[in-house]
Amino acid sequence: MSEYFAHETAIVDEGCEIGKGTKIWHFSHIMPGCVLGENCNIGQNVVVSPKVILGRNVKVQNNVSIYEGVTCDDDVFLGPSMVFTNVINPRSAVNRKNEYLKTHVGKGASIGANATIVCGHNIGQFAFIGAGAVVTKEVPDYALVVGNPARHLGWMSEFGQRLEFDEQGTATCSESKEKYKLENNQVTKI
């Protein structure tokens, strides 16, 4: 008996490694060579392309496409209908599989509904990508980015709360009460 759940309409190709407690819902396709960690939730109509790696407790909402070259660390949230790309200049008549660019999403990052992550741009840990954003450059740890193209608007805590830094460069999360430091345009938890 399998240690994960796959809905009867889901397709899970041979050669996948799927962690205990993971759930794969209606009409999703998990392709060969994927690694899905424990306790992931793969929503409806999701495509996970070959060699994609998802850590533990990754939440993938409905209609998401995760293409080859993408890795997500533990506790990543991928909002409804967001998408990763893997080629900068795609053409139907030109095979560019040897030009796939890699994209890494750090632990605890959240990517909002309908966002697009242009390949080759990493997302830092606990970063927060607003709904509909188009990411065209690297996103630092704890950064809040929104818009098209995505622009840096502020900083977020590990609990997803906006951080307001004082003159000394410290902030406290309103939910967890954890403290953060902003130095040289980088945020760290203290």
C-alpha cells in the first residue's frame, strides 16, 4: 500500500519519489524523476515536470505548472495558477531543452496567485511574492515584492506579517513577536 494519496484521475509516472503523507488531487500529472517530500499537497490540474524537487510540506494550489529546473525547499506555498518558466526565449520550432535555467525557491517562501517566475531568478527564504507579480530578478530573503515587473515593497516575517523597522533597523513580528534586523538591505531573524 502506498504511503501517499493520489486521486484516481491523477497520473503519477514511474520513477517518481513521493514522500509519506503527500496528497495529489484531481487531474494532476507528476512526471518521471520528480521528488516530492513528505506531507506535500498537490492541488487540482497541477503539472510537475521531470526532475523537479519539492521539499517537505510544500503546498501547490490548483492549476500550477512547475517546470524542469525548479527546486522548492520545505514549507513553500505556490498560489493558484502561478507558473514557473524554464526558457528565456522559447520558440515552438527551436528545441531549447539544453538551455533550461534553474530556479530555486527558499524555505518558507510564498508565491501568490497568478504570479509568474521568469527562470533563472531565485526566490529567497520566507520571501513573499504578491498575486499577479512577474519576477524578473533575484528576490532576497524575507522580501515582499509586487507588480509587473515585480518591485521590492518591503519585508515580511516568517509568519507572513509585514515588518516595520525602527531607526535602529529592528522590527518585531506582530503575530509571533520574533525580532528581525535589517542591515545592508538584508533581513535576518535575531
